[in-house]
Amino acid sequence: MNKRPIIIDTDPGIDDAVAIAIALFSEELDVKLLTTVAGNVSLDKVTYNALRILKFFRKEVPVAKGADAPLIRPFTDASNVHGQSGMEGFDFEEPDDHLLLKENAVDAMRRVILESEEPVTLVPIAPLTNIALLLKTYPEVKENIREIVLMGGSASRGNKGVMSEFNVATDPEAAKIVFDCGLPLVMAGLDVGWKALVLPEDSAKLPQLGEVGRMAYCLFQKYRGGSMKTGLKMYDSCAIAYLLKPELYEMVETCVDVELSGSMTAGCTLVDLKGYLGKPNNAKVCMDIDQELFRKWFLESIARCI
Ligand code: RIB
Ligand code: CA
């Protein structure tokens, strides 16, 4: 069976790192490209982290640098969650730069998409700046994009603002461009991200699950997306889980719009389950997750890595 070609747009980031590992070591996915965007930490730091984890995973995947700031709004990071480096807790070797493309992320995504024999799935697990720029700069790529499966948004409350999730709230204008683009779109937001927990009894098993398990265990000591005691939120793995184990989810097809002008609500995703906005459906939203099955899948996936 042909592996599904995907491009992961990322801001590593501790939860990004384990999500990327699961994708890279899966039987079903062919990760054609990693593109980086300012998010958890600066563009330079997330790019450095992407290269460091690829070296650690011993995976030869090209990396292309993208946007160093949102389209319009000032950049604010999440170093309080991931540490100043964005990858606190594990001592990676210095990366080799041979995987870093000279092309920027948008040009690299365009090339990979148009060259692909099979339609490509975009998997943004970061602010959507690169994806918005791609769709606006090269709309012709839509012909060969199968689906966008993103981690972001929330049908309920936020983790950056009262009602806004970090990836969408960092660049709301970019998010609106993506949600309005007309391509098949899956939203794995906080409604499942908050429940996709690695519990203490799971974390305790990680050091026995190979090199990636040991890496995750060390990173999770510093990760502030939850805690080792109360459970660690595997936000970005939710997007990969949709691709590899969609039966984990309860989904709803609905309209999602992004608030841009609210003085206190900019960046919140309006998941319009009752159709108040009178707009067509544009997304499948993950509304719930089988938590036990997720934990089992997560540990099995980590065990499959090196
Ligand atoms: O809200 C969670 C998202 O913000 C995740 O992608 C995490 O890595 C951060 O980027
Ligand atoms: Ca991320």
C-alpha cells in the first residue's frame, strides 16, 4: 500500500517533537517535508529544533524555514510552556544543516505538492501563517492537496486567551484564510487536545520504550502543557492520530469561522454547531476522543519508533 504523502508545518515544541516522531516511524505516512514557523519559540529556534530532532530520529526529511512572524499581529511565543529553547529537557546533539533547504517554506511546499503523484495532505501543528501564505501565493496548489488536518482552535475555551487556542490566536488572519480556503479540512482542537493526556502511569513506561521514549520522558519533565502528575496534553499528536487512528474521535461536520475584530475575542474559533452564522460547513471538527484508546495508541506508537 502506498504511504500517504504529508507535509508537517510545525513549531517544535515538545508536543510537536513526539507528534513528528509518531508520523515519521508510522507505516502509513510518508513525511515529504517539514516546514517551520514562528510559534512556540522563534523561527530560528524552531528550525534548529526541527533539525535536531531529525538527527536524533536518524530521518532524512528536508526542512524549509517559513514565517518569522504572523501576517499582521506582533509575534508572541509559548516559551513558558516549552522552555526558552522550545525543547527543554533533553540534550540533543548539534544538528547537521544538510537537511535545511535554501527554499523558503512556501516555495518548498509548492514544489513538493505539485511534484507529488498523489494528492498531499497538509498537517499544520503550529500557527497557520505558512499555510495561508501558500494558499494565497500559489492557489494552484489546491489541485493537488487532499486535505488539511490541523491542530488548532477550540469549540469551547482557550489556552492562549479566554476563548482562543494558541495556534489560531497567534495568527488569526492566517487561520481565517485557511478555514475559508474551501479545501477539505479537519480541526483537532482543544476539545480533544485537553483530553489527549499521557497520565503518570503512561509516562513511567516511556523510558523502556526505546530512544524516542527516553527522549519524550526527559522532555516531559520540562513540558508545561499539563504536568507529569496531572497528565500531559499531547495536542499535536491529535492531528497525527486523526490520520492514523480516526476511530479515536467523535466528529461533527460544521461551519468554523475565526473572530478577527473582537477586542477580547480575536483568534477564537466559532464552531457553529447550530448554524447561527448561516454559512456553509467548511470543516470536520473533532469534538471528543476515546481517552483510553488514545493512551494505548500513543504508547504503541512511541514504542514503534527507534
Ligand atoms: O494549543 C496547542 C498548540 O500550541 C500546539 O501546537 C503546541 O505545540 C502549540 O504550538
Ligand atoms: Ca505545535
